[in-house]
Amino acid sequence: MPSLRFVVKALSTEGVPPSEFARTMAPHPLMYQELPHDPEYQLYNDRLTPVRFADVTADEMYWKVRREVILRHTGELPIEFVGPDIDREAVGDRILEVGRSFGMIITSAQVFRARRIEAGLLNAGSDFDRTVTPFEAGFGGFVDFDKNDFIGKAALERADCACRTWGLRTEGGIAQLGRAICRDGAPVGRVSSTAWSPFLQCGVAIVRMDGLADGPGTQLDVESYDGIMLRGELCTLPMYDPDRLIPRGRLIDIPDQ
């Protein structure tokens, strides 16, 4: 059988007999904005996310984000529209209408995921959860034991301070989510976020290792989405820009390709 990929397509149910397979999960409220672009959806971390649009390539979307969006947290208050009385479609349409004059386009989740992984921005719920300490997630520098007692302080004082969360580069393919990192055929870590990087020209991932001995520079076998084994190497996060000059606005020499 040739190599195949399977996607979810949004099709009209008008005039079609009811089917138990009509919809697998509720759509995002602004998904209608994607429909004119003939989107393809796939499941990622149990979420239905767009991966392709008919009128823009994955590379074009990635470079739009890579050149024009700075991923950072500056402490500003976000603007969020919530509540049953909010006309979400009107708000979303207005944002797109104004944004077009600035070159705004709709991009798929996968290009933001690739950029997030490159930048070392962890996603709560997948890259870390309540079972992971700040040290294991690489957040040890934010733990201030000089503060007065806080929830979890006593447990953290007893915890190992070593990091178990790293980046992963794979050549020739994308790592499978889950227990896909192996040594001598035995799983030794978990892939929690994964994507393809058009900038680095390799698969990129955020992983959490079982043991403390595996760190940057360690080479391991990684199962891919195609079912083949790839060679991967652990690396530090972020994967480039180690001084974090890009999110601080100090590095603006962003490559064209």
C-alpha cells in the first residue's frame, strides 16, 4: 500500500441523511472563518485542528508567523471576549477585515506549534501537568524559596532540582506523540509536542525524559508518524536564540527563508 495520510474535511449536512459519523467533536466557534479556505483537519492531542488550507502552503503560513509574530509574554493585559451576549462572529470578522490591510492571513495551528516548540514555549496540559514539578519542566529558575510559605513549597524543597524536559530534533520526519523515544527498543521518554520546522528543516519536538542522564546531545531512536524509526537528538530550549533576543525585540534580523 502506498504511503497515505488521512484528514477530516468539513462537509455540508444539508440534504444529507443523518449519520452517527456526521461529527466527531464540536467545532471551534470561529471555525467558519476557515471554511472558505477548504481546510483539512487532523486530531492532535485529542483536538480537531486545521493543518492545511487550499490557498496557502504550510511554508507560507510558517514564514508569515516566523517573520511577523513575536511569541512573548510582556505582562500586558490581554483583551478577551467572553459571555453569551458576545457576537463572536462579528468580532472575528471585524478583526480579519481590519487585519487584511496589515497583511493578516489565517494560519493553521501546526505552524504556530512549530514556532512555539522552536522558542521553547511549553503548553500546559501536554508539555507539563500537575504531575510534573517546575524543576522537571525547566522552570526551576522561577521558584523562589526565599518567599514565605506557599502551596507546594515543602514538596519542592524535597524534590530533585534536575530538568527532564528538552527539545528534540529529528531528521527526515516528525516524531510521534507519546512514548515514542527509545533506546535499544525500550521507551525512555515521552514526546509531548511535535511539528515540522521549515526554518530548521527537521522535525522539532518538546519531550520529557524518564531519567536524568539523558540531556542535550543525547542521540536516541524516535518513532515517526509514518511508522519508521528516526534518529533524534536532544537539545536545549529554545532551539536557537539562546539569549532570547527575539522575544525581547532585540533581534530583528529575521531570515527570509
